[in-house]
Amino acid sequence: MITVDIIRLEGMAMNGLIKEVALRDCSKPPSWKKIVAIDINGNVIETSCIEPDAAKRNLTVLLLYTKRWGHIINEGGEVEGPPEED
């Protein structure tokens, strides 16, 4: 298992390199969580233990990158923005 900080994991997800993410319990401190991910090569990656609310917020962002935005960013896809002014 590879341990990385949350920013690196978000960067990997942003670039379409993460397939799955999930929360796991930590033993120390007892109520804290860590994020565990599987990359496109099958490697298991985890963060250190973080406060539960922060872990949930980070997981939400990672899920959005993994399921919705990562492929758009990675492939250079078009995202509709505001109309251009004349």
C-alpha cells in the first residue's frame, strides 16, 4: 500500500488516474478515517488518518473527480461555460 497526502491523491483523481475511492476506519485515533483509493494500475493508495468530517468532504471531491470531472480534464474535453460576449 502506498501512502500519499490528500493533495497528491486529488491531483491523481483530477488527471483520471484513480478508479475507486472509499473511506476506511483508523485505529488511532479511533473515530478518524483514511481515504483508500485504487489507481488505474491496480495499486492501492491511502492517506494518513484525518478528522472524520474533513475525510467526508475530501471523499466527496475525490468522487466527483473520479466519476465526473477527471476524464474531462484528462482528455481535454469541452466544458460549457458562460456565453462569450460580442
